[in-house]
Amino acid sequence: MPTQTPVTTTTTPAAARLDHIRIDGVSRSFGDRRVLTDVSLTIARTARIGLIGENGAGKSTLLRIAAGADEPDSGSVARPLRTGLLWQEVPHDSDDTVDDLIERALAEHRDAEREMTDAAEQLGSSGDATERYAAALENAERLDVWGVNARRDRVLAGLGLDSIPLDRRLDAVSGGQRSRFALAALLLERPDALLLDEPTNHLDDAAVGFLRDELSGWSGPVLFASHDRAFLDEVATGLVDLDASPSAVGETGSVTVFGGSFTEYLAEKERARERWEAQFAAEQDELKRLKLAVDVGARQVNHGRGPTDNDKFIVKFKQARTDATVSRRVKNARGRLEELRENQVRKPPKQLSFAGIPSGSHALGDGSALLAARDVVVAGRLTVDRVTIEPQSQLLITGPNGAGKSTLLHVLAGGLRPDSGSVSRRRGLRMQLLEQDVRFARPEATVRDVYEKSLGEKRAALVPLTSLGLIAPRDADRPVGMLSVGQQRRVALALIIAKPPHLFLLDEPTNHLSLALATELEHALGTYPGAVVIASHDRWLRRRWNGQELTLPQ
């Protein structure tokens, strides 16, 4: 993969003077799928705006468009000259080292230092040399080139990366470490505007606190996508929800902007949903009533009976007055019916909701432990004395980055053999591991094909793909390679829970999941029919955990 700088530079001269990001009427489609529709918002110089919404709502797409890394189908973006984007997946060359990534971020500082040194050597040779040195010195002071190495060390330490040698190749570190190095490089480059895609996914508590402090003191606009409720509450000065909002038929829902905290927004969104559903129900009732009034009134006016010889004048007169009144009422009702049909609020879309763990697969029952690990050592990555998993165990593995949480899960799952120690597994045990990084062998295959091939036709028919509430029906026949990172992870999750194993191992299960789905998954795992082992940094999950805990030391 070719190297891509995390900073995107615009070419318009006016961009050099911008201190905000402005997005005007941006729309973007992929094939026949509309992802963004007429999105407009402004991120002021002092604003830190959190992007929220379901997986596939377009958060990553909007960030790429805002950075200039992708073009919209329509609309425009104005941004500062130096706008930095943190990618979810770090682009790099195969032989890149950590130092290569960091030094690219510090290129402007290193150039400024060399220019000052060169200018100093030319002092006294001409009058221009003095002016050159003065300009070079001013630029060096602005960039603080003398303190750049100390700042580099501070940022690496703050993100928990100071123990990793700078000469290590990027493809030799874990995906989480690679993401943290990319974040460190972006912070060191100090662009005028920051665009961050799920910046806390691979951060422990200390690193999240460091990033929170960095962003709180950032001097330019910050736009970030996150599913981390605690981080949104602590950092965001405002929220933009890309999910559909209530709108009348014929109007286009754009985005919902909210100025409070994320917790407050969730409560307000729930109230708004209730109001939307109530309005829709009331309008549907009124439509039925008006249609009935028009139909019945029309039959009364057009009763089809002409006057007879026995009709008296007064009877005919009263009948004419009654017909006129009914006609007027029918006309009014028909007018209101047509107006309401044209302007009624659309039906609230069905909320994607995790349906829970299907029945039909059970734990091995009481008796011996499902799994027991003793004196396990993976050199340089993990040391653990004892782990015992019973048939109904609920175990949360915590610890700082680099403590070996993911490594332990892979050892328990049998995908990694320890250098020493033993792991015994009960006979007939079925295990599944939900990894952090999901990869599908055939990205061109549709979600439905992947699901049916993995489970077999019988099981796939017993537990239909869309019944789980993880995959929207509109996405079932899309190629898995066209899905967002979060949607791909939900496909991987669906493949496991459609046939629940005796032992379910999950590595950072709430990463890339919307808050609603993450909450529902946590609740479902609390009543899982087998054993569950979770490795997680999620502060919300950890605060609510009621099972056992294993904390791995650094």
C-alpha cells in the first residue's frame, strides 16, 4: 500500500486564512446506495464536534470528504490549509518503521531547524542573510523546534508507546499499536484542523485521558467520530447525528445538531422518537377518520333518490340544506385529507435492535471446567499464572495496552501456542473468537452468501440473517468488502451468535458498534447460555460488569 500522509493540504489560497471547517450540501453515494444526503454544518475554530450515528450512516465517509481524501457527488467543503485525518486503518509501506512515520510528521520542524542552521552559517555574508536568519528564527520559534524531541517523547509516552523501539517496522506491531502511532504522528504534526475516526478504539484509560487533554487544548476545529460515550461526554462541545431525523414526506432529512452532552442527547433523542411515533400514529388515525368521512359523506350526498310526487316543498327544502351542509363538510374533509397526505410525517424507520442469543445451542452443562490455563508465557507479550473457565463463567480481562489481553484470548482459543505452560480444554468444547480486526477471504461475496456458507443452509434458515438485528435488510445482499469497518464486525458477530459456542471469546466487542447495539450486546452476554470471556478497555462496560475480572499487569 502506498504511503499516505495523515495531513491533507488544500490548494486554494483562501484556505490559508480559514480557521474553521464548513461543509455545504454534501451528498455521496456508492453505487445505488445513498450514504450522505445534503449534509451541511460548520465546525468553528474552538469547537470539538462529535459525529455519531449507526454503522454505515456515513461518518467515515464524511470525515474523508472533509479532509479532501474523497470527493462528494455534490456539495463543497472549505477547510484550513493543514487539515489532518486519522484513518481507522493506517496506510503504510511494507518496510516503514515507527521512526519513518514519526519523522514524516515532524518534517516541517526538521526543515525549519535545518533552515535556521543554514541561515546562521551565512550570517555576515550579506544583508539578505540577516533577513533570512531572522525569518528562519521566527519560524523555528513558532514551531518550537528546540522542544520537539521532548514533545515527541511526551506524546509517545501519553499514548503508551514509549516502550516500543522506534526502529521497529510498522507491520511488526499490533494493529492497535499501529493506530496509536498514527494518532501520535498526527498530534505531533499539529495540523490546523483535526479529523479523527474512532480515536479511542485502541486506547487504555491513561491514553484516553491524555488524548482528552490534548483535544481540550487544541487551537483549531476538531471533528471526530466515536462510539465512546464517556469520551464524547468529556470532549465534545457539540454533537452531529447522521442518522435519519423526522421529516415530512417530500423533504430531505439532513443532520441533527445538538449542543449538550452525549448522555443528554440520548435522552432527548428517545423523547424525540416517542414524539415522532406519537405524531405519526395520530396522523394515521386522522387520515383514516377523514377518509371515512369523505366516503360516507359522498354516499349521503349522492344517495341517488330523486323527489317523488308525495314530497312536500319543506321536505325538499330541508333536504337541499342538509345536502349542502354535507357537501361542504365533505369538501373540507377532502381538502384536509389531501393536505395531510401530502405533508404527513414519514413512518419512523425500524430501529436496528439486537435480538439476542438464539436458542438451540447450550453449554456442556455442569461438571469439569471447560478450559484451564496454567503458567502460560508468550515471550515478550504475556505471563499469566492461572485461568479457569467454568461452563457458565463470565470473565472480563482488563489491563493496559501491551499487557497481553488479545494474546491471552488467542492462546485460550488455540490459535496461538504459548512458549511455556499448558492449556487444557474439555472434550467436545466449541469455541469462537471475535477478533478486533475482521477480514473476509472473499470481500466480493455478499453478506447473505458469507452467512449461509459459514452456517450451512439448515442453520441459516433456522436463524435468518436479518432476525438477529445486527444487519439491516438493505445490507444483506451487499458485498462484505463494501461495508464499513463496523458493519463488517457486525457480520462477524452474527456468524458467531447465530450458532452460539460453548465458550465465546470477544476482543473489544464494543469497538465499531453503535452505543445502542453495544448496550444490547452487553445485556445479551449477561444471560449467555455458555461461558463468556471479554477483553475490553470500554469504561462503560467495565463500570457495569458484574462477573469475574482478571487484570493483567503491564
